Amino acid sequence: MILDQLELVDFRNYTSRAFDFDEGVNVVWGKNASGKTNLLEAVYLLGTGNSFKAKIIDEMVRFGQELGRVRGRLSGPASAQGYGVAKDDGRDLEVMVTKGMVVGVKTLKRKYLIDGTSKRKRDYVGYLPVVVFRPEDMDMLTGGPDLRRTFMDEVLCQVNESFSRSLSVYVQALRRRNRLLDAIREGVVNRYSLTFWDGLLIKHGNVISAERENLIDHINSLWKRSELFNDLKLVHEKSAISETRLLQYKDEELAAGYTLVGPHKDDFRVLTGDERDLGIYGSRGEQRMAVLALKLGEIYFCEEKLNDKPLLLLDDIFSELDDVHKKEVLRVMRGRQVIVTTANKGDVSLLKDAKVIELR
């Protein structure tokens, strides 16, 4: 699908503004703090239902307002999809964000609409697949394992409805189970109260682990065929969950007050051919190369699963890349819809025939 139009109302620093995009490369150029990243965040929210930077939903609503809107008009062939299922040409997508109260009435903090009809998030996601690449992604290898789990989960939630559903159930069951572990430790309930939640964690945790493994295998296969990245290998450090494993750690869990095994403890590492962990021993340049390789893997994985090219959102990344990897990004951009931001007017010259949108 192609994002033709975007309208922002009381979103971040935007009071009301509309944008028209070409089906090729679109360059958003402006000074720092002009709203470039906010625009990309809005597109990402429109596609995934999530923000890539907001810690709380309230942040996305313009200061002094109660409700923000992001609307987008899509066009494309009927093969364009939500989770790979053919849908009609054209769609109007909208996400409303609130602080929880509108005109004194308690309301949902996020609401998703397709052609004006309210939808559950899992029925909304998939119409506009997006891949975002930002300078902050360069910390993926050196940051905590939650960053790497988030990378895997955000990719998979866009292409696999069963994964998205299992992840949602797992997260809720994990919270309940952790509260029960505290209650057991305090003597309020007994261990039998865990049985139901153990079953949910095992069932949905195994779905999560299997799909993450599939993603990692796909990226490794891609890297093997790449001249730039064939020395890299992605290793999944899986925390398996089963009745046996939960029983094995039952005493430690009671002492800690939370669940110690399961996919919420998963991680991955990027190794070179000589088994060097780039997250620990890689230079900054090598780590940038590895993150770029992961993002390209995400792009091609989404394309294969959805039979559609995701919209690429590139947030001022050229300053992070050397000439070789700039050329690789420019190559990948060909034949795809791209929205790229920059504060450097020199970057605009790299992108021939691009539509330029200036923010003031």
C-alpha cells in the first residue's frame, strides 16, 4: 500500500497540518525541533498502532489539548494486505490519542479506525506495514535485551496475527502470574493458583519462541547471500518455557517474586565469523553495520510474509553511515516508498528525483 496523504491534528507540535506524499522517495527537510521525527512517529503510529518514542501516550497529544488525531489515506492494489489477506483498493486509517479524559468524559487513550469504523488493534495493524530506522537504533546491540526483544516483536506483530495475539495474552498472563507469586510469598494464596496461568504462559510462550526463531533463521539466510553481511551470524538466546522449567525454578521464583523463565527473558547476539560478539567487542562502525543488516533483514522479511513492500521511515540516518553503507541504503530505497528526514541540505542532493517537503 502507498501512503498518499497524512493529516495531523493536535499531535505533538502540530496544530493542524496535511502532507501529500509521492510513491517514491520523500525528503522531509528542516531545522532541528521543526517536527521531522514527530512526523515519522505519526506515520509509524498509523501503521503499527504504537509509537517508537513515547514513554506514555499523553506525550503525543499537543500541550494544552485533550485529543490528538493522525489520519492517513492509502492507495494500492488489492493484493495489499492486513496480515497478508487481500483487501479492497484504498483505505482511510486513523489513530486517536487522548490523555484519558475528553470533555470531562473518561475515554480510551488510543482508538483505531478504518474507514471511520472503530477496530481492535489486532484487526487494525497490517494495512500499512512500516520499517523505521533511526539513530537510536544504533544502541540495539549495546543496550539491554529488552531493545532486542522489542525489535523482534515489532517486526512479527506487523506480519503475523497469531504472534500478535499470543504476545498480548502472554504479557497479560505474565503480569497476573507475577502478582500471584508475590501473594504466595506473603501466604495469601497457595501454589495451585498458578496452574491456569502456567498453562497460558507455556502455550503462548512457545508460539512466541517459534516465531522469533523463524525470524532469526530468515535474517541469517539473507545475510549468507549478502556480499556486505555474509560474515555475520544472528544467535537466538532462547529462554524456553515448560512445566519442567517452571518447576525447576519454583523456589527461586518465589524468592524473587517474578517469573524467571520464558520468552520475556529472550535475547539475541550478532557474531562475526570468528565468533566475536559485536555488542561487546565490535567497534562503533561494526555495530552500525550490524544494525543496518538487521534493518535490511526486517525489510525483506516483511516483504516476503506480506507480499508487499513496507513503507521505509529513515530518521536522519545518513550522518550515522559511511559511504559504502549509504550506497546500500540508497540501493534498497529504489522501488519503494520512503520518507526520509534530514537537517542537512546536502543530504537532499543524494536523493535525486525525490519530493522535498520543507518544515519551518
